[in-house]
Amino acid sequence: MTIKVAVDVTRKFTASADINTVFSLLSDIPASVAHFPNVQELVDLGDNTYRWEMEEVSSGGYSVKTLYACQYNADDEEKTIVWTPIKGEGNGVVSGKWQLTEVDSGTEIVFTTKAELTLPFPRLLKMVASPIIKSEFTEMVETYLSNLKKLWD
């Protein structure tokens, strides 16, 4: 049995670095992902497509390893990086976008992502597991953004 958990995260912040510095790091997927917690391996599948293999998490007799793949498209003129899911790769479907805007104090950054994770839990645990999974996912994103912000401020 499996359950599906959907997670949506949107965050907006300003970094003191200039827009080209921010774009340069975010559009270099391996360099950017190096600041994301709990990534066991980022596998280059070619054509700017990467499979994320997260560290296994165990709790209450259940173990979960999240895998998913995305193709990335960086637009230097628009200063956006968009990722779209590669279906059939792992147990997650993840999409999202970085939107960068130059401001007087540096770069305004808007991060959005949507994930749907299919996890090996009985349906009876969905009410308990779903909020925990959403919280863990959001916490990892918060840590990632904090790690990046430290580089630029």
C-alpha cells in the first residue's frame, strides 16, 4: 500500500548579491544542490536532467527513500530557472521555478516548488504521516534557502 502526499512551497527573499551572481549559482544545478540537505546523490542523466536520490529516513518501523528526476531550463534573459518532472523516475514528481529580479539592495528571489510523493505507508497512516512528511520537506527547503542566503549576504 502507498499514500500520496502533495507539498507546495513558495518563498520570497532578497539577497545582497547581484542578479548575475545569484543566477550563476542557481543555474549550475550540481553547485546549487550541494547546499540542499539530505541529498545522498545527484545523478546526471544528461540533457540538463538530474535524478535526486535522498538519504533514507526511518521511523516507526518504516523506511522511506525519496527519488525523483527533473529537467532544468535556465533562461539567462528572463533570469528564471524552471524544473519539470521526469515521470517514471522514482517515487516523486517535483516541479518548480526560481524567479530573480534585480532590486536596489541586490536580488529579489522567488522560489516555488510542488512535489507529489508516493510513499510506502498504509492508508491508515496517511492522517499521521502526511503532516510529518510535509513538515520535513518544507524544513529541508528552508535549510536549503538559508544555506544559499548565507552565501550571498
